[in-house]
Amino acid sequence: MKKKLTLKNKLGKTGLEVPQIVYGTSYLGNLYLDLSYEKKREMVQGWFDCTEKPVMIDSAGKYGAGLALEMIGRVLTDLKINIPDIIISNKL
């Protein structure tokens, strides 16, 4: 069994405790490279394989003109990730 990242920090006064690593999602919008859906799904699964929940990710509507946000929704649904198991930070 692989060891998971478990260290958390308090996020301001929100009451949330978040992992010390926040995963970026620009690649889900094909920002630098056009990846297959299967590869994107595999990479997202990796977040949950190596990080104690909740996993925190950061995205933006400009990543692939919204494609990253669409992929986040699709992959999380396909992987049957529960809402409390992920925190999404989104930039305008």
C-alpha cells in the first residue's frame, strides 16, 4: 500500500483544512498538450491515490476556454468522487 500525503493546513478563517499540495488543472484544458480523455482520467485518479481526502485542485475558466472545468466535472463523475472528497479553487 502506498503512503498518502496527509499533512493539512487551515485555509484562512474558512474552517477548511486543505492538503499542502494543490493540483493544477491547465493540462485538463489541453493548455500545453492535447491529451486523451483516458490520460486525463488516469492523472486525476492519481490525485486521489496519493493524497488523503479532501484533494484540492485549482482551475480557471480560461484553461482551454473552459475545457478544463468540463473535464473536471466529467472525470470526477466517472470516478464517482464524492463532493466532500474534493475542494475546487477556481479563478475568474
